[in-house]
Amino acid sequence: MNIFITGSTGFIGVPLIQKLATLGNTVHALYRSEEKKKKLSHPNIKFFNGDIMNIESLKKAMNGCEHVYHIAAFTNVWAKHKNLIFDLNVTGTKNVLDVALATGVKKVIYTSTAGILGPSIQEKIHENTERQLDYFLEYERTKAEAEKLIKTYLKKDIEIAIVNPTRVYGPGVLSKSNSVTLIIRSYLAGKWRLIPGNGKSIGNYVFIDDVVNGHILAMKNGRNGERYLLGGSDLSYLDFFSILKKVTGKNQMMLKVPLFFMFFMAHSMMLLTKIFNTSPLITPALIKKYNYSWEVSSQKAINELGYNITPFETGATQTVQWINKKFSYGK
């Protein structure tokens, strides 16, 4: 089968392409960076230089494909121009869907985020949770806009299913999209000693292999117009670092950082951003977001897709082994 993928050189895109190619599919990989393209290597992968904002490059790359995985997105917490986030996450999605319709694609899997559903204020987040708070980040807002856009295509001659991963971690491309693995790496190196707030806020952490499998299962079993939360383990920050201590064998001295100090640092970074026009590491909105708990239920994906969850201790162990090998921390 011929399959087209955007975001082919990213954290999720690379292992997804490799697995699809290994299963015997011919994968059309859209890429922009020649350097990042080098991460992909398989005789079943065909490379197409282009961009989701370039209709002609999409037509060329998508020609002859039956299935599409649209993963590409602007995921940073800040952008100099907010319209850039909208353009890439909403207009870019429209471009992909329009070309998919024009070229006869049968089914599209759209990669969204669990963040659009908001924090778990009263119960675990599920696919029909109604958001009770405003969006913290433009990334969340534009992903929600893209999902609204998708609904306008559901009665057209194409199937679209949505997957919503939580905080993804594991071996692979080390980028801002893989921030959890960057934290694990920093912990191993003795460079991460901070626990946000009192450490009791809960997040959901999903192993990269589960996310890749979830995408493939959604293409196979996902129903038209439905969204599926691809989650993992619900953990407080205290639990997260306790497990890291166990699987790494490193008992790092950790410091709980009061939220008021984190807000002060975030506002200071935003001031520096205005002065020097540099991208901030953290923003006040990001601090506010992670002051809430984000417990997630993936029961729908389990029931309808056949989705499986790797326990965090198992996934973290594999991640630590990969980091030790890649960066020689274990020597």
C-alpha cells in the first residue's frame, strides 16, 4: 500500500515511517530538512521535498497514495508571530485534506493532542470531555480549530480519524516534541534537580511505541470522525522522579520549586524575549498549564482500536537504556 506522511522527520514520524516501511508499505515521506532526512533509511521509503503550505509539493508527494498520516505541526510553546501557529496547524491541515480529496485518498489519520480537552478537573479526561478552562497555549487552541475543520470534511468522500497523544516519551528524535525524554536525559546526567510546585500535579505519559502502534491501529480500526486518546500512565511529578530513581539507580537530590518562583522566572524570560527577540524556554502559560492535573482515560482506544499501554517503568527502563547507549552515560 502507498502511504503519505507529513512530519516524517519528527519524533513520531520517524518510527512510524520505519514501521510502516518494514511492514511492506511504500511510504511517501514529505520532508524539508536534508539533515533530518538522514534519520530515515529503508528501501520502501520515497522522499519528497516539500511543505504542507505548498499545495503543489503535497500533490506530487500524495499522488497514488491510499492512506495519509498528517503529523506535521507547530509544537513550540511560543512564536514571534501567532499567525504562524495558525497557518501551520490549521491552514496546513486544510491543505492536506484538500489534496487528499483531490487525489483520491481513502483515509486520513490526523495527529492532534490530548491537551485540547483541558485538565482533569472533575474526572479523567475522555474523548467527550468538555473543556472547562480557556486554552493555555496557542498550540492547543489551533489544534482544536483543526479538529473543528476536520468535521466539515466528514460527509465528503474521505474517512478521517483523530488520535490525541498525551506526553510522549521514549527513544528517538530529541526535540521540543520529545521534552519528557530530554528531562530523563538531564536527570541521568545529574543536570535536572527540580520538581514543579509540590510535585503532586498529575500528568499522563505515553511511550513512543504505543503512540506509533496507536496511529496504525487507528488507520485500521478507527471510525470516521472519531477521536481516540492515546495515553499511558497517570503519574504525579513525585511518582515520575521516584520511578526514574529506581530505573536509573541514581538518587539525585531534588528541589521542589514554588510556583510563584516559576512564574517569576517565566515572566523574566518573556521580558528577555521582548528585548532580545529570543525564544523563551518556558512561558507563564506553560507554568499555569502544568499546575493542573491531566489524568487521561484511553479506554475507548483500548476497546475500539485494540490499543495497549506500556507501563511507565517499562518504557522508562527502555528509554534509559537507549540514552545510556547513545550518550555513554552508563560507562
